[in-house]
Amino acid sequence: MAESQDPSKKQLIPASSLSPDKVHTWPHLVRNEFIVGLIAMIGITIWSIVIDAPLEEPANPTRTPNPSKAPWYFLGLQEMLVYFDPWMAGVVLPSLIIVGLMLIPYIDVNPKGAGYYTFRERKFAVSMFCFGFLVLWIFLITVGVFLRGPGWNFFAPWQEWDPHKVVALTNVDLNMWVAQTFGLDFLRGEVMAALFGLGLIGAYYSVGVTFYLWKGKANETIQKLGPIRYGIVAFLFLTMMALPIKMILRWTLNIKYICKLPWIGLNI
Amino acid sequence: MNLIQLKAKYEEIRKLVVESYVWKSIFRHGYKDTPRNRILMTASNVFLHLHPSKIRRHGIKISYTWCAGGLTFLFFLILTVTGVILMFYYRPVAEYAFIDMKYLQFDVPFGMIMRNMHRWAAHGMVILVMLHMFRVFMTGSYKPPREFNWIVGVLLLVLTFLLSFTGYLLPWDQLSIWAVTVGTNMARATPLLGNEGPLAEQMRNLTGLITPRYDARSLLTAGTIVGAPTLLRFYVLHCIFIPIVAAVLMIVHFWRVRKDGGISGPL
Amino acid sequence: MSSTIPESQTLIKKGDERNLWTRREFFGFAGWGAFLSAIGLGLMGFLRMLFPRVLFEPIPIFQAGKPSDYVDGEVSEKYKEEQRVWIERNAGKIIAIQAICTHLGCTPRWLGLESKFKCPCHGSGFTKEGINFEGPAPRPLERLAIRLNDEGDLVVDKSKKFLYEKGQWEDPDSFVVL
């Protein structure tokens, strides 16, 4: 047998050369994890020794504290309650947040950015997520924790919480505001108001459709998404933006409801 | 005898122990730092074999993952240990809950630090799970083939919030019941399932259900008010039900990390 | 040319005879020492945590009426239900006998007709004095501290026991002389 074919004389190479960019988990990864874990343990132990967890007065079902705040991680949702009814702010929007989060991998067709940090290659995805997470979620939590006081009024961090502070809130529904501003009295009626509201909402979401028809053919990403995925992305995006839009409408024009449907017990 | 002799004696005893039959039956490989042992440390250890024996170099960089996921799990373990310790003294009964909190804090040795650690680790875990989600998004580690694991992660996020929320009620102080009142009141606004939500009237006409006694909210509060039954229900949810579900999902989550190709990285 | 996989080499050099330990060995000891100390302290802390500093148990001291309430030569079961104690007035003395069988802790019965305490669990029998004479009970019933307060009431303290076999029934705190 030729030497090169003799199994006992085969070239042997170290196994580590087959995957040169790999290192042993033990010790390298485990060591790093151990150190980080150790620091975390020391940190939380010192924190727990120095700062006591709060314990207020015993539960009293007859006396509600003012303000009555949900746990801090839900304060974003509680803040939304100012602008939307409970069914929307407390059920529909949180459910859409969860469903929307779950759908992210299926609507993100951009192959770039897997396994490393980048903004340039994933501008839309990163901007959307940061807007939703940092601006809406985190920022609203900060507002709820630090800036909301008795009666859910605004208080600057240095201001004293006055439980008797009264802020005149003359809210007006959108149909009324439009009727008053533009003299369109036919909008004052309940049915017309509802139709007007529904029409506006329809028009709002149809912006997504319009965009698709306008830019769809030319845009590579939209082509890759396809109509169904694009529809989901557009719906989630527009719903997410509905929150700041409603907030701005409330702050500037004191708008309360866009659309009132008392027959089924819901107002948007 | 001087230190050198002491050390020699120590070496002698050590040799006797680590070469004994009993020792070798427990610790099956040596501690010498050989490549074989390095592999075995991972592959033959019940806890560590969650990890692959070898890992890509960028995966061990703390500035890649920030250990956010690992720390979330560490905090979950801290919460389990401190939680079990607290269970030795806490009674989930409206009459006793608050008193037991005071008892734990002042009459039980180390009770204060255990309670504090439990509370702060809970907040820490919520923050860390959100940071972990942020990191996974920023490194695109939900892209194929890791889509399903992202979904499991979102479920774990929801479960973390629910664990924190159910635990919030247990001290039974003013903060507890009113925070939970605010939270559970949202449930009665659920469309179709809440007695004050949209279409509730229609549901009542159709099914006779969705009254204040039978709706999504009273399912949570075990009654029409946040009271003693709510406390017991939240206690069981907090200590048994949700942790078991979360543990199962964590098993799936960690398994999928390996199955989907280990820690994500540039191709 | 064939090359072989390099032989596994131990990467630790043991301290040689002139040095007690290498830097690596030192940190090895320190690391294991710290780990074992942490585990040990944790275990001790856990054990200590299981013994609370304050116990909320019922007060062991109670009042048992006046000596005149008791008939000479009789065993009163007035406080048996609530306090698990017999008050006995006999030969010019009032004593408080704990109604706990010294065998395994059941509550015996006073059988007046047979003038003995009889335990239903395993048949231990005690005389009117409390001396064990039949059945498996290893020692007599225990007596409790009893005294008269300023108003002339009997006061029993269940936390102070007097055992016959230690000669403690002679202790004046274990009876009230009339």
C-alpha cells in the first residue's frame, strides 16, 4: 500500500485547528459568567443590606391612597389609561404589544444584522423598536413613577404633592371640536359622530394601504415583505403611532374621544 | 512541625482522599487542566452541559451579551431560594399576612435581608429580562433559525411580569391591595370577557355569563373584591403555578439556544 | 511525515520544596476556601433563621380561684380543659398537677371512684399523688409552680415544673400550705 493510503500513517492534525475561532467553554465562558454572577450577587446583597424594601400601612379596603399606582413596570399601561378607555389601554393595547413582539421575527425579512450590533444595516427595525421600547414603554414608566401625583396630575419632581390640586379638564370629543371649529353642526349628532369617527379611523389605517400602492412597486423591502407581511407591519406601526398621536391631540386640543360607539359600550 | 512538613502531610492526606474509591465514584475525572478535562468539565457536568464544550470566541465577550439572559436566570434562582426561605414564616391569610411580614423583618434572624433580597431581586429580574430582550433585538438574534425561541422569550417576559404582579399582593399592605386593585380592574374591561368591557351587555344576553360574579376579573380575584381568597389564589399562582410554567418554558428556551446553533454571531 | 497530537501536559507546576505554594496554588486554596466558607456561613445562617427571636405562644401563668373553692381530699378538673392542669387539695396542701402523661404525652383521666389517674392511650396509671404505679409510664406526673398572690388567689405557672424523681416535690414553690 502506498504510504499516503496507509491508515496508520494518516496525517493527524489537532482537533482545535478545525475550528480555530472556538475556545473551550471551561474555563473561558464559565469564568466570565462566574465573575459577572459574583458581581451581581455581591451587588444585590449589599443593596439588600443597605436599602429596605417598603412596607406601608396594613391593607385597608376602605381607604384608597392618592395616587393609587400599579407596580412600576405597569405604569406605562396606567399612563395610557389617561388617553384611552380601560378596555383599550388595559387589554387591547397590551395584547397587541405582546402579539406584536412575538411577530417580530416573522415580519423582519432583512437578513442583515444577525449576530452583531448595527444600526446602519437595520435602520427601520432598530428605530421602530427603540421608539416603542425606549420612548413609549420606558419613558411612560418614568413619567408614571416620577411625574404623576395625587389625582394623577402632573407634578414636577421637586414639587410637593398636593392632594387638593384641581386642574380644569374641559375635554371635548373630536366630532364636537371639529363641529365647533369649522361650524359643521351636522357632526353634533350621535350617529353622525360615530360615522365620522369610524371614517377617520378607516382613513388613518388606509394610509398604510396608500403607501403600499404608492411606494410598493419601487421599494425592494416592501416587495420582499409581500402584501400580508406588509399589512401586518403597517397595522402594528400605525397602531403604535396612534398612542403618541392621541396624547398630542389631548395635550393640544383636549380631545377625549375620536369615535364613540355607546351601543356596544366602547369609545376610542 | 514546620509549615513545609505540614504541607507534605496535607498532600499525603489529599492524595489518599482523591484516589479513594468513594471519591472517584463521585468525581469521575481529575482536575488537571488538560484539554480532555476541559471538555469533560462541560460535557460530563449536569449543570454545565447546558453549554457546548466549545464556543465561538465572540460569544464569550461580555460586551456582546452583557450576560443579561444569564443574570435573569441567576436572579430567578435567587428569588426561588429567598422565596422558599420566606415561606417558612409567611402565611397567605389576610389576617396574618401583614403581621408575618413584620415578624419576618424584625423577629426572624436574617429575615430582613431575605425579604429585601427577594424584593430587589424581583425588580432586578424584571429590569434584566427587558434588557435581555433589548440585547437580543439589537443583535438580531431572533432572525432565522431563532424565531421560535424569541416567542418563548416573549412568553417568559409576560410570565416574569405576572410573577412580579402576583407577588406584589402578598405583603398585604396598602401598596399591595391598591396596586392589585388597579391591575385587576383592567381585567373587567376586557372585551367580551369583562363585565364592564365592550359587548358585555350582549354577552350577558347571549350566555347569561359575564356578570361581576363570573368574568375575567373575578377569575383573578377569586370573588368580586380583592380579599382573602384573592390572596390565597395569588399565593398559589406566585409560588407554584407560574414558577412551574416558567421553569418549563425556560427549559425549552435554553434547549432551543443550543439547538438553533448556540449563541448567535456574525456568519 | 506524521505528526502526533501533542501529549496532554499538566499545565500546573507544583510548588517545589523550597516554596510552600505557587501563586496558582495559593489562589486555588483561597478560592476553594472562600467558596466553602460561603456555603458554610450560608448553611449556618439558614439554620439560625429557623429559630425566630420571638415566639407567640399562650401565657403560661393563670389564676385558679381561691383555696376555699376546693374541697379537701378532692381533685378538681375545673382547669383541665383550658389549661391541662388538675388542682388537688389534700392533707392541708394545694398542688397543681400537669395533665400530661409522662409516657407519650396524652391527657389522662381522673377516676375518682378508683382514686387514680388513668391514661387512655396505653393504660398508664398514677396514684392520687401522681406516682406512676401501673402501665408503661416511666415516671410520676409533673407538678407545677403554685402560689398565693396578694389578693389571696391561687396563681399557677406552667413554665415551672417540679419532678418527683429529682426530689423537687419538697420545693415549697410546688405547693400552697393552708
